[in-house]
Amino acid sequence: MSDLIPQEIIIQILYRLPVKVMVKCTLVCKSWHSLITSSHFINTHVAETLSKPTSTQPLLTRRFESPYKEQYFLHLNHESLDIHQTLKYPLKPRKNDYPRIVGILHGLICLADGRFGFTTRIVLWNPSVRKYLELPRPNITFRETGFCYYTLGFGFDAKKNDYKVVILGYAFGGNGYCSPPKVDVFSVEEKGWRMISGEGLQCTFLDTRGSQFFLNGRVYWIGYERKTGRVETLVLLFDMEEEKFEKMQLPEDLLEVYPDRLLISVTKGLLTVFEYSFGEANNVCVNIWVRTEYGDVKSWSRLYSVDFSEGAWTVYALTEKDEVFVAKAERGMQDSYGDLLLYDPKNGQTKVVQPHGIVGAFFVGAYTESLVFLNKESGATSYEGAKIEEKPEYVNPEFLEGISNLFLEEEEEDDN
């Protein structure tokens, strides 16, 4: 039966299947196993998935309850936000701390334990294929550099088809954190860390939340530079292909805003900055800025502002409909409890997305299911019995005929 269907048709059928089903298809026969776990198939599937509207992709949320209760959820319906799937993180949280979610890219979630130089564990995790890669100890450690402040970035080198993690470590000196930082880069393809030069980089960080975002080949952070008699806030970029740093100017209204009051993100494919300001009676106002053109500082514009009542509010992300994911800490601290809410600034209504979690540990972000790490060359570890075994060269005719008919029906619908 498999000989009667052209290879191109089989490939198109497989691309249309959910990731979980594709993983099961690797058990059908050796040729399918070889096809689906090949780098070309995995990369093409990522490209096909990214070409679809973001509204069709799941949302990932994270809730942490101390001690040791960490939960990840996928939400398929962006309207109801009902939980579609609960994901089990394969590693236990350490003590009462929660891992920082550095970023999400192509189905991989980058998580890091520790803060202020105590980087004890960095993990790249793909829950879709139930595999994770625990990175070896970086060169920038407390033993090597002493007490320091560090920030991390996670991105993709399209030229080399390589996922990378970058660490910037600032040693603590008598007048604060010293520039330039030490820079350490991990390459999944190279399976190791290597130091690169940070010479001339005078930008440092204050964002204890470790916010970063990857967009168009670069990682973005909010940082600042010391000028004569003042501090200037800016955006620092790291080009994942060239492994070089760049600087981007913020709009004039944000140049002297305390950097810890700015949070960087991406909305509808545009670089976004959330600016926290405090008004009368301790009301919190969040101004949302977007940049429409790379390299043009004049393309920054303030999208709109969201006013909150008194309290410690945190903004996490925007939806396609300009609704806002927020949380209010019960005791005004990031490590106190609160509910993750979806807030509609047009009518002031809120919807509980995740109840009663540590506010600083909540996370909301778009998630793309992928086959990354499915191939053995990645060196990733399977968990929960997810090991893939090759089967004899045999295709179940009924199974193949069924998915073939499904594909042909969809083709006929498209033609009509």
C-alpha cells in the first residue's frame, strides 16, 4: 500500500498531523522513523507551523505553588482559555525556588535555576516530544567569577540551524557591577560552552525578572549605560548568527526611566515595551510601546495605557485582541500569591486564567509544538517512557489508507 502513494503525498500527510501523532508514526516502519526524525523534516515542520496564524498556536502558562508544585498548561482556545493539556516538567524544582523561563522558541522552553551568579542548572525542554537537554555547567560560575549579576538569552542561529544560550555575567566591584561583562555562549550543535569577547560593552542590567525576547535573529534585553551625571536606558541586542552586540535607542520618553520599570516583549511580531508608572493614590499605569521598524527610533509609538487600582500589578503579555495578562500580588511582593488574570481594558472585566500562584513565577507565552530534539543527534534525554524504537519495515495498510483519504478529502475541500 505504501508503494502506491507517492513519497511527496506521504510527507504532506505527515506534516498535517499533530506532533503527538507524528511521534507515534515513527513506530510504523523504519523509513517513516528515518524521515520524521531527520533534520530536514523537523526544520521544515517548524517552518510550516510558524507560517500559520499565531491565533492557531497554543498558549503556555506556568503556575508555581511552594513547595515543589510547579505546573505547566497548554490552552488551545484563545477565547475560553480552557486548559487543553497539563505538561509535566521532567525535573524537580530546587528547594522552594522556581526556575526562570528564559524564553520559548520553536517548541523549546529554556529554563534556568539560580540568580545572581548561582546558575546551578539550565535546561532546554520540548514537552511535545518529551525530551530535555540539561546543559553542562557554564564557564561563568560563582566559583570562577565570585558574586555577580547575570542575565541570559535564548535564540536561534538560522545560518547554522543551531539553538544557542548566551550568559552575560557582571562581576561585583566596589562601585557596583563592573563592565564589560564576561560572555558565555552555549551551542546545541557544538554541545558546549565557549567564551566570547564582551569588550567595549558598557551596558548593564537591573531587571531582576530577567526579561528577554528573541525576534528576527536577535535577543533583546532592557539595559542601561552610565553617562556623565545620569543613566540612560536602552535596548541591548545580541545577534545569534554573528555573535555580536548592538544597541537600540528607546523613545525619548523612556531614556531616563528606571530600567527596572521596563519589561520587553513581542506583540503581533512587533518589539514591545511595558512601562510601569505610579500615579496618585499608588495607582499603577502601564504604558505599552511598540516599534514598527527596525533601525528607526522614530517608529516607536505608545499603543495605549492601562490603569490599575492600587496594588502591585504585573503585566505578562498582550493578546491579539489587545487584552492583557496580569496578576496582582496579595502582599505587594513578587514572591507573594495572586491570581493570573486576563484583563480587558475596554470594559474593565477580568477572567481568572490560573488561580493562586506565586506572582513572580507566573508565565504566559505563545507556544509552537515541534519535533525539535526528536533526532538522536540532539543528545536530548527522553522521559516518561518516550523512547522511540525503530520497527520493522512494515506499514499498516488500514492506517495508511485512512490518513491518505483524510488528506485527499482536505485537498478536494481546498479545490472547492
